[in-house]
Amino acid sequence: MSYSVKVIDHYENPRNVGSFGKEEDGVGTGMVGAPACGDVMKLQIKVNKSGVIEDAKFKTYGCGSAIASSSLVTEWVKGKTVDQALSIKNTEIAEELALPPVKIHCSILAEDAIKAAVADYKKKHGE
Amino acid sequence: MFRPVYLDHNATTPLDPAVLAAMLPWLESRFGNASSRHEYGRQARQAIDEARQRVAAAVQAHPTEVIFTSGGSEANNLFIKGAAACLKPGVVGVSAVEHPCVLKPAGQLERQGWQVRQLAVDGNGRIDTSDYAAALELRPKLLSIMLANNETGVLQDVATLAEAARGRGAWFHTDAVQGLGKLAIDFRSLNAAGVHAMTLSAHKAYGPKGAAALILDKRIELQPLIAGGGHERGLRSGTENVAAIVGFGVAAELAAQRVAEEALRLRALQERLEAGLLAQGAQVFAQAEKRLPNTSYFAFVDIDGETLVGKLDREGFAVASGAACSSANPEPSHVLQAMGVAPEFARGAVRVSLGAGNNESEIDQFINALRATVGRLQGLTALAV
Amino acid sequence: MKLPIYLDYSATTPVDPRVAEKMIPYLVEKFGNPASRSHSFGWEADAAVEQAREQVAALVNADPKEIIWTSGATESNNLAIKGAAHFYAGTKGKHIITVKTEHKAVLDTVREMERQGFEATYLDVQENGLLDLEAFKAAIRPDTVLASVMFVNNEVGVIQPIAELGEICREKGIVFHVDAAQATGKVDIDLQQLKVDLMSFSAHKTYGPKGIGALYVRRKPRIRLEAQMHGGGHERGFRSGTLATHQIVGMGEAFRLAKEEMAEENKRIGALRDKLLKGLQDIEATYVNGDLTHRVAHNLNISFAYVEGESMIMAIKDLAVSSGSACTSASLEPSYVLRALGRDDELAHSSIRFSIGRFTTEEEIDYAIKLLHAKVGKLRELSPLWEMVQEGVDLSTVQWAAH
């Protein structure tokens, strides 16, 4: 398996690894995937009062492409409103990381993680 | 150390120095298993892929048509048994002069209800066309006819034979192990004529023992002979012999590069040799036929071939008394018998097969040694009578 | 220190330089075809082949006449199983016993026999990877013709109770085949003592070249086989095809060295393995696969919980190791061998096979231990599963959002 330079960079130096307290104010948590499928992604967003994602963190159990996809989206969602974050498409992630066809599911999972985190945020904040 | 002059290149050939140089790293630091995913394995996999391309290019085949095996015998067995296992039993046609590693597997098929139809040859060892036409009427499902005979060197017009069989649904195989490096081989045009599979072997063309290939039209379905692990598209399992495969690739490439020039050089040596043989009263089998440029198969009346080659060995010339096979077979050559040569005379057969290392002076030395040896043996025969 | 460090000796071994040295003359001036009966090139090659046959026989205390050359253990396994099952099917029956953790060369061959009308029992192993003798006995039927059990498992290195199995098979008149590809040079094999009828060997797992193997075929009591490759009648008709002299010479020398050096070598390798084991057991949530007592000194198969396999391989690319068996490691399916040991598919972990060999150094083991500590730590830092476990969550109770 050969990885693109960008995948290797995110894998070697993952951005925004870590966790927020789930009950912290403004935090939305998305957990997608299953151990049996080989990938579990946890993406957390921290949204400020004006609805802008000011910070994001992730943890991923999965292959290099899954780690890179989730690392990348933590960078992308920052500074976006929650609704803008929802417009990130898996195809953009796959393209940015030059994922091979067998790894497209990693980008889909990352998109799902954003949706799940936003949904959790909205649920907690009564939207 | 004294080394005899080697005149048995149809049995096996010495390794070309370039082949050895290509192989050595794979016997030393590059030792990975080609199925391993780490760097050692990837290096080996890449080397095999390159060798596959070289072998394919040498015979105008596609790399995906190359199935590596441990030897020509295995490749022939793989085609005959492997193809038969995918078909309902029927007729398998094999020429009467095939190598045992075609004849015996075909014979094995009888136990599964197949019928073996031997294809007769004429007095010069060529497929008898009327017998072949009659055999085709039986609608054989499998046919195997060699490109060049290992004993006599006689060539078959495989493209024309395949053409005749085409449209009747037979799968046509040719054993081309004696052809590589001695003839230009074009699998694409053979394939277009109706040849579906072809056997090549490295050690007959200055490559190593232990590597060979079945070139296979991908439309042909085969059952593997060796199961387990799914190597070679599932057609031949077992850890790849990387060093030998790499050597085969280089040998095949060199063979294709050199064949035009080398065939002319060998042909000139062959003519020189045969002029000397005829002058001594030898009969050269199938002399008038299209033959390999390196092979001369001959006999003297009342001189036993085994005895003659033994004496020649002591004189410093390595020649063969028949096909190089395992059993010290007292039977006269099945090839000569199929050509209608009387068994007593066939027992006298001696094969000289020339190769890259041979030169004119060796031919002259050989002729001289042969004259002296034959003279002595004829003297003994005369005394015995 | 050369990177990547080779710790995959069970996939293949380097050719020992002493072996290569013996091989090269047979690639250069001694190039004759051993089947050539009429000149010294042939005799010289034939003599070398016969000497190698003696060397191979000597390692396993067999008669040289009981050794048949093949292209490798895969071919040997095919020849043994197909050859004996077909020969004895008429008198004994058409039932074959084997084990779920066998090499693909055995499993795929037995599957093919099933397609040809044989019946097969694939025995489970115990959690430690070892075959249960009572389960084996219970599987025997009146029509059982052949049993095939490997000596040493390629993935977890456990040593099956071959002596006991041999006794059972002999008593029941069952042909007993043993795949010993991973055993030569690692465990003592005495075929005068073991009641084994057929045994497969490979050169390239024991510092010999690829492309050559052998099959032991017992003479007393005599075992018959149907040949699988027909032609010139080489190897007394058991296996036709030109013998690759240099490879055979290499296998002979490799096995001679194994006989001479294995006692010492196994001590040294065992010490390195134990060091590696100790170093890795310091990492939390790791467990060894397969029995540690009935095991060759060379193998350590260890699972790291909550670390995904592919990212693990990526993280330790300075180590050439295997995450499955060499033949299946192109795919990322969980290893069928570990599954047979009862390792749950659902359990998130990665399993690495470390196999240590003749040229492994202590420095390399130290490096490996350090690297594993750092990388497992890093991947767990990244792992949401590890975080949950640290928080006391039982992962088996989690409802995962499948995708």
C-alpha cells in the first residue's frame, strides 16, 4: 500500500488529537464506525456563542487514511459555522488526501463524523 | 582442471554470466518472500513482475499470460492435466515424438475416461498431415505438438497445424522449450493461428534450472496442479523462486536479442559438423528437414550409441545418446521408432547439440576424435564377427 | 544497523552465505543436467544431488532413499496428500483429517480433494493452538485414509504432538502426513522414532534457497503414492522434471548446517525471543497468541489491544514483520489461524508475528522493543477505544454505529 505525502504527513503529525469533556458547554461529539469494521472515529467540535466552531479534536482507531481524514477535518471545520461544516463533502477529503479507491470509505466516515458531531451539538443545545 | 567440450546443450545449458550476475543479489541480500508486505517482500515482488515482462517480451506475449512454474515438465503437466480437469473427457491428441512430460500426463488422462490419440510422424519426424487430418475428425479437445524436437531438432509447423485445428474447439498447446534462443518465437502470431498455450524453460536457454513458464491464453481455463496460497493467479501456488525467475527473465531477454545472429552461427557449425559426419559414413536423422540450427542426431551402422558416447566422454566430448531423462533406459528412442527407424539402428543414435560456447575448432576436434573412436569400434566389431 | 530490521524468518530466510558459496559452482562450471547419463557433467551433478539427499536425510534421521526432491513444501504437501489419498482411497476409504490452522498448501489441497469426492474433517485447535488428542481420536472413522497435521505452526509457532498423533495413526492404519516446513532446524526430528509416513520440507525456511523442497516417503512400512507430475521418471517416478542441481546442493548444505548448529542456535534465538517477549509484555493490554511452552524458540506472536493493524504496520515500518501468514498478508483479513485460536474478530487489536533467526542481533531486538513501546503508545493516544477503556467502558456493551 502506498500512501500519498499528505496522508503520511497527517499520520505522522496528526493535528488536534485529544478530547473535550463531553458535557462541556458548546461541545458536540460524534462517534462513528465500529471496531469490527476496522475504523472508529471520534470527532468533537467546540462551538462558540455565535455558532462558529472555534476548536475541534479527534481520536481515531483505524488505518493511516482514516487517521489522516479525521485529522484533516479537524483543521477544516475550525472557523466554520456548524452549518458550513455540514457542507464538507467526502469527495473533497478524498481529493485533498489523494485517497486510493479502497480508502474512500475513510473519507465517508470523516464526513459522517462531522454530521454526528454537529447533530450532537444541536441536540444538546436544543436546536 | 580439464573440462570436456560440452556438446549437450539440449539437455541443459551453462548459465550466461549476465544471468548469474542478475541472480546473485536474490541469493544474498534481497531474500524476501514476494508475498510479504514489507520492503523485502515488495522488492521481490517487483523483481518477479519485471522478469514476467522480460519473458513475455521475449516471445511476444503479454505479461499476464506468463505463469511461472518450477520447470518445463511442470508446465506441460499443468496444461495437459489442468485443462483436462476443466473439460468433459474426450480425445487428447499428442504427437508421437513428444517429450515424456507430455506423453505421460496425456496417458494419465485415460484413467479419467480420456482417449489418447497419438499423432503419427513421417520418416523425417514431421507430423503426418493425412494422419493429422484423420485425428482432427475425432474432434480432439486437447492437442499438444512440440515446436522443436529435443532429440532430432525437427521443427513442426505449429502455426499451420493449429490453424487446421481451429474452429473445432480444441485447445492447442506447444512445448517450445527447445526453441527459446534457437528460433524466433512469436506467441502473438502463434496465438492468432490458434495456439493457446506454450511451454518455455530457462535452463535450456542459458538460464537457471528451477524456472520455467506456461504461456497461456487467458481465455483458457485451467485447474492448478499445485494448490495452496493462490500464487500465479491461483494457477500455481508456492513461494516464488525469485532468483531463478529473475535469471529466467534475463536469459529470455538475451535469447530474443541474440537469436537471429546466434542461429546463423550455430547453423554454420552444424553444417561443418554434419559434413564431417557424412564423410565418415554416419546417417544424420531428418537431415533434409527444417531443424534447430544446433542439433545433429546421427548413427553408424553396427555401433552402439551408449558405447560410442562413453568412449567420446573419455576423449573429452560430452554428447548424449538420447533424450536426457532419468532412467537408464535400454529402449531405443521413441522418437526414432515413431519415424520408422529400425530398433537396431536406433540404438546407435548419438545427439550432438551445440551452444553458445562452441566454435569451429571444437567441431574439428570432435570430428577427429569421432573418426578415431568409430574406427576402433568398427575394428572390434570386425574382430567379433 | 540496517533498516528495516528483518524479523520475518518464518516467511523466508536469507540464504546462509556458506550455502550460497556451495551453490555457485553448480550455477557456473558444474552446470550439467543430473539426468545426463553419458558424460561427466551429468555424473558430477548427479553426485552432488545424491550427497544433498544424504544431508537432508541426516537432519531427520531418514534413509536417503526416502527423500524425494520437489520444488518446495507446497508441492510436497500437494504430492503427499493427493498422492497418498488417491493411492489408498480404494482400500481404506475417502475421509481425510486435518486441522484448521494448517498452511494454505494443506487446506487448499484438502478442499480440492473434497471436490473430488473425498470427505474432510477440519479439526479445531485449543485456545493455545494445540490439537487435542482426544478430539483427533474422536474424528477418526473406519474410512479415514489420511491425516495431515503440521509440525510447527507458521503463525504462532506452536509444536503439535506429532509423536502421539503418529502412534494413533499407525495403530489405526491411517497414512500420516506432516508439514515440517517450519520445523527443520528448530525442533529435533527423528523419523526412526516418529511414526510419520510422509513429511514435507522446504529449503528457504532453513537458510537454503527458494524453489526447492523435499518429501519424505517412508519405506518401512512402505508408503505408496500416485505421482502428480509425470514425465521422464525422475525421482523413481514420484516426481518428474529436471532437478535444479544448485538449489538441491543449497538445500543439502542448509540442512547440514542446521543439524550441526541447531542446538546452539536455538539457545541463542530463544534468549532473544525471551528478551523481546519480556520487553513487549511491559506494554499494557498485550497478550501472546499460542502456547509458550510447546513452541519454537523463533516465534513470538503478540496482540496489541485497541491498536488497528494497518496503522500499526505503518507505524513500525522499520521492522519487517508479518501481520498474518506470508501467503495471505496481502489482504487485511484477520488471520484464520488466530481466529481458530478463538481470537474474537470483533475484538479491536493488531497481531504481529515476530520471527527471529540466525542473523538477528540483540541490538535489533532492543530497537524493536523501543520502537513498539513508542508506537503503540502513540497509536493508543490516538485511539478512542483506548480512551473509553481507560474510562472504564466495556467495549462489548457499546452500540456501534455501523457504516
